[in-house]
Amino acid sequence: MIKSEERMLAALIYVLSFFAPVLGPLIIWLLKREESSFIDYHGKEYFNFFISYSIYLFISGLLTIVLIGFIGLFALGIMMFVFTIIAAIKAYEGSLYQFPLIIRLIK
């Protein structure tokens, strides 16, 4: 059974990402990953998401030269916002959530 504190901190990883995309989630993950495998899972999942979608945003930014990148930037922005909210809700419920379309660099 996952404690409510663990669920809250895992959800906080995602909520803080709206205000401090790297520093907020990183602090929670580094401080609590040894104590909780649930927080460790969500920390790894968030940073895989962040790295993957940063790569996608960079590629879309380059593609703005040929105008198709604007559609990609818009779609990625919406996807990032929606997936982050879904992940926060799932973490607070105590579920393990996997983001779609991510590259699993951190295992």
C-alpha cells in the first residue's frame, strides 16, 4: 500500500513542473527516491518525459523554417500540458502512469 505522503510527493513532481520544470521535480526526486520506489518511478518517468519532449520541441523548432514546425510546437504544447495533468492525477491516485511517445533513457 502506498502512503498518502508518497502519493502527494509524486503528484507534486508533476505539479511543480509547471513552475520549475527541472529544479522542483529534481529536488523531490533526489531527496525521496531512496525512501520510496513509487516516488523513484515517477521521478524517472517525469525526467524521461521531459528529455523526450525537449528533443521533440527542438526538432519542431527547427522545422518552423519550413512552416510545418508550428503545428508540431502547438501539438506538443497541448500534449505536454494534458499528459502532465493526467500523470499528476494518476500519481495522486497511487497508480503508475507511463507517458506516451517517450524515450526511456533513465531506467
